[in-house]
Amino acid sequence: MSTWETVLGIAGLALITVLTRSFFLLPRRELPMPDWAKQGLRYAPLAALAAVIAPEIVMSKGALIHSWQDARLFAVAVGSAYFFWKRGILGTIVSGTAVMLVLRVGLGW
């Protein structure tokens, strides 16, 4: 690619980015949205988080894990149990991480 094509590509991508990100800031009044769309958007963050986290828990190197001796499974179980018991985010992170470290470093899982 020539320098001119590179500059034109970067400028085009910058314009598209600014336009799409400022689309919701341009109108002076709130855009009407159907109720079904509002209900669906309530679950979007949870769905996105699950889509990112779930493969990290049950897959290793692009394949499903084949053994129950995986530290991630126990760390998720302990972290989830702590969260449902105490409802605390920090404790959830600390308990899950502690189990993961003990199993990985202590047992070599």
C-alpha cells in the first residue's frame, strides 16, 4: 500500500468511529426505543461477560478440558459459593484466586 492509501484508510476509519460513537449524542431528545429492546439490553452485559468468561473456564488450548483436575473449575466453584454466601465482589475474587494458586502451585495442577 502506498502512503496515500494508508492515510486515506486511517482517516476513513477515524471518521466512521467518530460518527458511530457520537450518534447517540447528536439528538437533543431521547430516541424512542421499543420495550422489547430495553428489556434485552438489560441482559446484554451479563451475556457478554458469560461469553468471555465461560470459554476460559471450560477450555484449554482451544479444546474442552478432559479432566476434573483443573484448578479453574474449583476456583470458579469456590468463588461462586462465596458470592452467593456473602454477596461480596472482593471476597469472591480473593477466594477464587486463593484456590487457584493453592491448586496450581501446591498440587501442580
